[in-house]
Amino acid sequence: MNLVVYAIPFFILAMLLELAYGLARRRNTYRLNDSVSSLFLGVLSQARRFVTLGVGGYIYYLVTAYFSLPLMDAGHWSTWVIAMLLYDFCYYWLHRMGHERTLLWAAHVAHHQSEDYNLTTALRQTSTGFLLGWIFYIPMYLVGIPAEVVVTVGSLNLIYQFWVHTEHVGKLGWYEWFFVTPSNHRVHHAQNDVYLDRNYGGLFIIWDRLFGTYQEELDEEPVVFGIRGAIRSWNPLRALTHIYVDMARDSWRTRRWRDKLRVWVARTGWRPDDVAQRYPREKTDLAHFTRFDPPVSRGVGLYAVFQLLAVVALLGWMEGATLAYWQGVALWVFLLATTVLTALWLEGRDGAVMWRWELLRLLACALLLVADAPLAGPALSAAWLYLGANLVWLAPLSRPVAAPALVSASGESSPAVTP
């Protein structure tokens, strides 16, 4: 059973409580732009199942049918203990390889791009992990763990990882020796040299201690969150694809055929010598690190929140609807277009240009509703109201009028930039 869907109300409540706690303690760890960006990526991650095919699931079926040991009893407690331990062990190696091999890093990097650290960061997930991630869980099916047990312990593992994405919980004594905690997971999200590529466990930190990848959070080394090759963008499409694009460019540009192939299997950070010389990439200088935080008007900020609520509502409706494949794809494209354009607003892009792109998005949505929309009744009425609200809201946003700036996480205001 996939328990994640039942945990969503808890996730929302926990994020609101963390925000309120941070404001009350005058240590707010949230910024609207970064949090919206993370939640957009979470929405797209959940929506990808409407456009992808379950290759991994079919492989698991074949393994269970023809190669596995006799199935364990799903009703016996020992099956669940073994499954929980083995799942986290497989996760450790998937996670570790996701940092140590560029092709797998490309699928994982989105989770690390946030330069803040709060509960929205936990929901900042990839949409491309399905390509290769399933390979690491084949051992669970080989030893005979039933599929329903694998899915359930996997969702429990994921739910556990949610709470460790916070700055408000310090070290937890003996608990740090055995389990993943906010402290040792903050290390995992750091870009400091001493913290890079450490603490890969999902539930248990014992794997890191056993295999030499553990690093304690140090008082003398404050964590700097994010990635060394910062993308300086809220665009979810760029967040999900920039490493793949970099690999493709390096493979195309290098002269040696061996290097053209090696790019796709090399250790993270490796580049062909000839390409690295001609096209050097700058890495973040932590001594002068500043978070990506382009100022925009409060109107844009409210518009971003409105779009976030809209895409979450649409995703929730899609989860319960019976959709033809093309309908799922069409709605996924709409989700992608909405999140991308909203992200560009948050980057302070020119309002006149954005207005044209927004009209195309809304026109495509209207054509979908008229043509053969899967929506009906109240849902269809809500969709038309959404389109109308967009038109009303976008008109003032496209005009270059002065507006108060959003307040940053530090509490300091920046001059407004009205897109």
C-alpha cells in the first residue's frame, strides 16, 4: 500500500507549523519563491505517472515470477523487519550512486538545488528517477519479498525522511548513532567541502557508519545548503534537465569517441579534458555565497501562491479521476506549463513578454475544455473560473507599476522589481 497519499494532510500541517514556529522564534527558514519552487517540483514528481510507463514494475513482475526465492509471508512480522532493513540498504546504494555517478545525479540533483532547508525541501523531488532507480530494488524481489510489502515499506521510508528536513531540531544524542536525523541529514544537503557526499541513509544512518560515508554536523562549520553548480533559476524544467543537458553537450563537444561514451557512465564531476578547457564551468565560491533571491512584487508572490494551490488541486483531482492516456498527458503538459511560467514570474521576467506566454497557456487550456475535457460538473465550472481569475490577475501584473517588495527569509526587504 502506498501510504504517501494519506500523509499529505500531515505534510501540509507540519509545513504550516514549522513556518509559524520559525516566525515566532524570529528564525524563519522559508522564502516564498524557494518554497513554491520546491512544491512545484513535488507536484510534477507525483504527476509523472500519467505520462510514464512502468518499465520497472514489469521487470519486478518477471523477477518475481521466474527468478525469486519462494515468497515470504506478508502476514509475518519477520517479513516486514527484513523488508524494512533491506529496503533502506538498497536505498543507501541508490542514493550513494545518485551522488557518485553523473547519470544518476542528473535524476537526483533537483532535490538538492534548494538553498533553504525546510519541510518543503523534502517534497522537492525528481521526475526522472523512474528511468534507472528501480534497478537498485531488484534484490528485494529476488529474495521473495511480496510486492505489497515492498511498496508499503518504501512509502514508510519516504514518509520518515520528511521530518528530517528542518533546521529547528538539533542533535538527538544516542539516536544519531542509528537513525537519520535532521542534524546528520543537514550535512547531506550541504555544499561545504567537509560535508560533500555524506550521509546517504534514508531511515538508518548505520550504513554510512559501516561504509565510511558518515559525517557529523560540526558546530565550527555552519551548513551552506544547495549545489556547487547553482542553476540560479526557479524553472522546474531546467531544474529537472540541466545535468542531462550538460552531459549531452559534453558528449557532443569532445573529440574522442571514448570520451563521448564515458560522459554517460563517469563519476560525478568528471569531464573530458578538451571540453573542460574550452568550456569551463564555474563553481560556487562559498566565501562569497549569496542565495538566489530576485525581488518581485507582492502581486507576483500572491499570483505564485494562487498557481500553487491550483496545480495542487488539479493533481488531487487527477489522482481520483479515470483518464484516458492522452488526457493525462494533456493535463501533465498544462501542469508543466503553469509551473514553468509561474517560476519565470518569480524570476522577475518582463511582464509584457510573460503576458503573451500566459495567453497561450490559457488559450490551450480553454481549447482542451471545449474539445473533450475529462472535467465535468463542479470541476468544469471551477476550471472556467480559474481561467477567468487568471485573466483578471494578469492584467495588472503586466503593467510596470511600482509595488512593495517581497520580504526575504532574513526579514530584509529588497527594492521591488515589477515584471
